[in-house]
Amino acid sequence: MTTVGLAGSTLVFVASFALSFLVLAYRSETLSSVRRGVDRLQQWATGRSDWRWLRLWHILLPLAIITAANIVWNVSGAHCSDDSFAILASGTAALHGTDPFSVAFCSHPYATSIPYGLAEVSLDALGAISGSILGIWLVWQLLALAVVPLVWKIAGDDRRYKSVLAATSVLYLPNIATNLGVENLVVAVSVLLMLYAVTRPQRGSTILRGLAAFLSTARFPAVFPLLASSASQERRRWAQLVLVGGVFLGAAAVSYALWGWDAVQVVYLGQFARANSESLNLFALLIHEGWVQPSLGLAAIQGGGLLLFVLFVHVRGYSPLAACAIPLVGVMIFSQYLNYHFVAWLIPLLLLGASTNWWLLAYASVAAVTENVLYWNLALVGGVWWPYELCGILLLAILLCMLVTIVRSEEARLRSRATAPSVSPGVP
């Protein structure tokens, strides 16, 4: 990364962290002075005593300006080593009917693997219609920009606060809104998928759930939270499980029929078992020290662990939000290759309570410092690995605390519902 790029990324992260802390502190009982100060400031600026004046466009306008600036910056400064050219080549290959999962570009003598599935390839093809990386970047950034309007739509009466929280989050603003790499597209698609999954499933038609299942092919583990999200639907959940599983496997079969084993190996087996020393969990220590070697057996254990999370929320009958959140945290725990971009998958957890949001801020902040400072600079450049490995243990601990917080909150909700007195018909 260039000095200018590093300085810009650091500035965006620091600003996002400060804004995220301020938004969370606004509703903190122990930091009530923050709320009073912010309310006084907005009353002075708007002449209103509440926040009902806030509309979606007030949030989207600055994000759109950031998005436009990010597109201009990346397209004008692009060169052949950029991942965006690989994505353009993948989309072009899909348009021409050739293998989009292994492509050569910019006269490179070797092919580059594109480890993302049929949904991502389809979006690559959409961007490649323009014949330039500008189309690719427009698709990427429009998907990233769509995250906040979807939060606004599903957050109910609390949409103003939740949308501001999402827009300023360290998970969103410095990650997929200003992302500089290939992960922007696949992460944005997955986040939109997860946000759909946390809505009440009965509100979505079969077509929409089938579309969500197709989008889950963008990156393999994304299907697990979607499988879990129907846990509260009692008998209907089995039909939804069959639908999601059928569409997902059907997409894999279509990929195999069109492009052969490469589509399955690269996208599913290779992506799930993908590993190197860059990982923001315990694998930072296990893989670098050579204590664990990537293998299909290990991938099977990871997949089994995620299926146990899915089974757990179905047995307990968790709400769509909690049922989606638990496998999402599981993906963070089990993924052998987990860089900072994919941490953005946790954005839907912002719809949970304040305790979970504080854990999210802690995890995202430690993850950003761990990857950008401890991994890329101290470890790879300086050869000092132990701080990075210790932070991998710390990140795992934060994930486990987050998981316990979500489970305890959902179990309390279930107990409260079970013990609530029933009201007889006709009793006002």
C-alpha cells in the first residue's frame, strides 16, 4: 500500500472509530453526559428537540460522496497488479462462456484463481459489460452503498439510530465502503444477504428466499447463517431449509456443468480450506506455528462445527436475528483465512443490543490494528510474529464473549416469553 493510501485508510479508520464510539456512547447509561451534549448540539443546529427530522438521504448523501471519491481514486490510479483487473477478466470470461474461476490478465504469464461462486461471477459479468474496471467498481460500490438503506428498512422504529450506527461502524465505513480490493464485492453481497436473513422470513416470498440462497454462493460459508435464519418458523423451517440447500447445491451443479471440477475445487473446497498466516482468530497462531495444516479433514471439521451452530439455533427456536448471528460468529471462529475485509460480515449484528455492539467495536478495532500493523508491518516486514499471534488469541476471546452475550440474551427472551401470562380471548 502506498504512503498516501495508508494515510487515507488510517484517517478513515480513526474517524470511523471516533464516530462509532460516540454513537454507542449516546445510548450508554454510564455515559449519559454524551447524550445530553449531542442532543443540545443538534437542538442548537436544527431548532428541533428530537431526531425525527433525520431522513435516510441525510445519511446516504455523505456516503455517496465517499463512494464517488473512492471510485475516482481507484479507477484513476489502477494498474495491472490490482485485483479489479482480475475481476474484470473473470466477468469477461463469464460473458464469453469460458472458465471465470481461473483467468489471466494484463499479459500475466500465469492464471489467477477467483475463489468466489456463481453469484459473484454473475455480478462480475454485469460490471464487465462496460469493458473496463469502471463498471466493476460501480457494481462493487453500489452494493456497498445498499447496506445502509437495507438497515433503514428493517430496523423498524429504531431505524434512525441503527442506520447511523451502521454507516459509521468500523465494520462498514473503513471496510467495504472504502475497500481497495477484490473482497469489496463478495463482502457487500454477503452482508446484504445476511441483512435479508435477519428479517422475518414469512415476509419474504419463496422467490426472494431462493434469490438469497443463490447470493450465498458468492462465498461458501455464507450459506450457514441463511440456513439458520428460519429457526423460529417451526414446521415451515424444513421447507425453507430444503429450498436454500437445493438452490445452493443447484448453483454448484450448474457451475460444475459449465466449467468442470475447477468451479467446485476453487470456489467450495479451496475457499473453505483456504489458509495462510493471515487470520484474525486462533488460526493466526496455529497455522504460522505449523501446529495445524490445512486439509480437507480440517475443512470437514469446520463445516461440522458450523452445522452444529445451525442445529443448535433450530432446536432452541431462536429468532431470525439471533439465529443468523450465532453461525456468523461461528464463521469468524472457524475460518482458516479471515482477513479484515471479511469481518464486515458481522454488520447485521449491529441490530442486536448495546452489549453486542460494544463487543463488535472491540473486535473490529483490534482486528484492524492486528492486520494492518501487527501482520503487514511488524510480522511480515519486521519478522516479529508473537504480538500478532497473541492478538489472534485475544480476538478469539472477544468472539467467544460476543457469542455468550448473544446466547444469554436470546435465552432470556425465550424464558420471558415462556413465563408471560397468557391472555384469554375476550379479556381486554
